Amino acid sequence: MTAPDPIPAPRYLAKIATYDDALARLRALPRPLVLTNGVFDVLHRGHVTCLDQARSLGASLAVAVNSDASVRQLGKGENRPLYPLEDRMAVLAGLAAVDLVVPFDASTPRALIAACLPDVLAKGGDYTAETTAGAAEVIAAGGRFVSIPFASGHSTTTLIKRIRG
């Protein structure tokens, strides 16, 4: 009797960067590069819609994800994030629209954005260039900021409140 073929590692793992290789991997992505960021604690339709629309703005989409410590700094509430960084990154990496997932540990991804200078910095509809970390640097380098309208009624905070009743 022969041993069964080993099951290969999930393909999405190749889309996940480490802190150490994030910048090199961002710089290697096809241009125009679109970058967005967030917590992505409970992925929902609003996230998927926003990420799909962001991807349509360039040749590749990178998603910078807040580390667990960074989420706590944001004051999102007790017991947040609900899922650890590795889980949140894996779910994002499984999406066809996403080319690379990059963690960041600071309260904002400004340093990461300034270092890689994406062609497009995209954020959800409640952000403006003036309120988005890194937008000034991207614009000064000739890139642009795009605010993507929210898919109405979809937010992690609202979902958590509904669950908790």
C-alpha cells in the first residue's frame, strides 16, 4: 500500500508578508500599486466590496493589517481584535482581489506607506486625504488618494453590537 499524496500548503499563504520582508515584497508588486489598510476583524460584505473596488484601481492590491497591539491602541473596544493577526491576514489573503497582505505594528501605517509609496492609497468612505495617514506623502510623490463609498449597512462595530444584543 502506498502512502497518500501529501496535501499541499494553502496557496494563500504565499500572499502573506512578514514584518521583515514586507517592504521588499511591496516594492516587487506590479504597478500601479494600490494600498489600503485596516483592522479587518470580522470580514463582511462591506470589506469585500471595498477591496474589490480598490483592486480595480491598479495592477495589484496590497492590504496593510493592524497588528493585535495596534488594534488595542485604536480603542476599538474590549476584546478586540476578535481574531488574531494571523487569522485576519489569512482570510484577506484568500480573497482573489488581494495580491499581498502586510502587517504593521504602529498606530498608523504612515511609515510603511511612505516607504513603499503606492500609486493609489484607497480607504473606506469615511476617510479623506486630510484624515488618512500617509495620504500626503502619496500625493506629494505624484500618487493619488481614493475614498471608496461604503456598502450601506455593513460595519464590524455594528455587527458586534447586534450580536451582543
